[in-house]
Amino acid sequence: MQLAQQILFILLAITAIVLFTKKARFISRNIRLGRAEEIIPDPQRWKNVLLMAFGQKRMFDKPIVALLHLMVYAGFIIINIEIAEIILDGIFGTHRLFAPSLGRLYGAVIDFFEVLAFLVLSSCIVFLIRRNILKVRRLNLKELDGWPRDDANYILIFEIILMSLFLTMNSADRALQIRGYGHYHDIGSFWISGLVAPLFQHSGTITLVAIERICWWLHIAGVFVFLNYLPYSKHLHIILAFPNTYYARLAPQGKMRNMPEIQQEVLYAMQPETVPAEAAVEAHKKFGAKDIFDLSQKNLLDAYTCTECGRCTAACPANQTGKLLSPRKIMMDTRDRMENAGSHIDKNGSNTDDGKTLLHDYITAEELRACTSCQACVQVCPVLINPLDIINQLKRYLIMEESNAPQEWNSMFSNIENNFAPWKFSPDERGNWAAEMNS
């Protein structure tokens, strides 16, 4: 019987790892559909990882929410260290493998894990209430209708179940320790489950063993299911937040990327003498981005890392005034486009045109034109995502490739070209206003 359980566990673990690896490779390939971007090593990158990914620095503008999130994040990650023991127990058919070697320290470690589990459980309940009863605005906007909202609820419920299974398993285990049954040796009174264990005093020993084993199996099976749910969920940021903060741009936040080709043309127009005598005719390079293949790999990593927390949209002045722009939706649309394009590639065996593009089919010109490039969305993102970079590249394509801009913009462009300023004044008359100051 024990051997059969070991074999079953090993098969379950292998299946979970294979499925996760397959989806992880799919996501990695999708990110690599973008343009390669040179990343220069810098100590600041590791500082970003420590402060933003580990320390969650930007979350603390809302201290209570930040503490609750930190409890869920840190608690869930640390608790899952115990999975190492559970996996080894499953493979070798042992029970609490590390207990004999750690002695009293083992009980202290389990006590710490239980406190964290209780905090995770409590915090998830609070988050469910905020989303579904208090209905915080940024968590209930239209772009979250359907799967995104369900996904957030599913993951919170899933974590509550996992933590409940963990505590129930330990409670039954503690009750069996008190009875001195079989291999359930006394390793100390667990802080949280020790309070629940007396409730099992009237339960039969066989019943307690069944509860402990069922919770053990459901807990580890749930962890494997959670592992394979992550790549399909916004909670993939649990993993991707670390590389995303490492690869974040180190340039000043307000500094936009210029296109060398455009700068060169402007230079030639202003200084004709710099034009080479026999300039080589170069193939036209696409300006801006129309689809995910024109974006950088960092842009696409941003999209997969998006937590859908909505802080960017809540901070967006355009969104606050009722315009269609939502930086969160920009990231969600980019991720959806990647998923669909990746599935099309897998289906056809090559990167063939599927008749759709990120611009127009997923993100409209009206959304893009509402953006004022104020950087608010970039400033507030907890994991250093840059929606504005994607918006600017799509806007560049609209204007420079499609000549698609409102008349007011075209007038401004014409004035800049002819008068070197957005206003319709001759450069020779630009200083006339100052004459009145001296009169």
C-alpha cells in the first residue's frame, strides 16, 4: 500500500512539472517574439529586485493594503518551503522527515509556518471582501469583467483552501501525537493547530489518520494544481516580478526613446552639409509598433508580469475624466494578443499572418490619443511595468506610418515643422511679446 502511494505521488509530481514546463516554454517563446533589447548589467538592477520585488516598496503608499499583500506574498512563499519536506515524504514514504534531525527547532519552524498560514488565510478573506462586498473601484472596472475578475477570486479562494488544509492536517497530526499513535511522534504543541486539536478528541484514531492523510494529499495536489494554474493567471507575477524588476529601464523615468533614423533626417534637414555625397539608399524601417512583434521583449515581459492591480488606471488622469484609456487594459490586451498569436503559431507550425494586430484589433486609436504621457502609470506600478512605452510606440505607428492623427495634431506638427514651435507664429516674431514688458 505504501509503495503504491509513493508511485502515485511520483507520477503526480512528474505530471505537474511536465505540464508547467510546457506552458512556461510557451510563455518564454511568446516573449521572445519581440525585438531583442540590450540590457547592460548594473548594481541598480539588483537594488530594484530587492526593493520592488522582494520589499514591495511601491505598495506602501497604502500601508494597510501593503501589509495584507505582504502577508499573503511572503507567507505563501515561505510556507511553501515545507513543500520540500512533503515532496521527500511522498517519494520515500516517510512522515515529517526533518523532525528527528532538527529536534525542537522543527516544532518552532512549524509554529512559524502556522502563524504565516493563518495570516495568509485572514488576508485573503479581507481581499475577497474588498473585491466583492466593498467593491473597490479599480478592482471592478469594465476591463475586469469575466475571466479577470473570476481569476482574482479563484486564486484567493484557492489560497484559503490550501492554508485551511495545511492547518487541518497539522491539527489532526497533533491529535495523533497526543495519543502517541504509530509514527506520529510528539514534536511539540503547534501554536495554531494545537488550539484546534482538542476538537478531535472524540474522533476515532482511524478517522484522525484518514483526515490527516486526506488533507496531506489534497494539500500537495493543490500545490501542484496551483503551480500549473499560475501560467494561465495574472498571478504569474509571483514569478515574473523578479526578472521584470531586474530588466526595468534605468534611464530617468520621463526620458522617452528617440528614433535615430528620425533624428538623422532632422539633422540632414537643418544641416544639409552633413548629408553624405553618396548616401546609400536604405530600406524603409517601420516607425513605431503595430503588433507585438514590433515591441521589445521587455514590453512583452511587462505584459505577462502585469498584476492587474489597477493602480496605473486609478492614477491615470485620462481615465479619471472618463476617457477610454486604461493603462491596465493596454497591458492585458498586449498579453491577450501574445497568447492568441502564440497559439496561432503552434497551430500552423510557423509565424504566419493571422489577420490581426495589436493596434486596432485589440487597442484602439481613441485609447491611445487619450494618453498625455504624464508618466503617472509608470510611477505607481509596484513591479516597474511601463505601459507608456507601449502606448508611445503604437502612437508613433499611427502617426508616422498611417498618418492617422486628429486635425489639431496635424496643425501642431505643421507648425513645429515650419515655425519650430507648436504655435502659428513666425520664428522672427516669437519674441515680440517681450517688447511690451519694456514699454
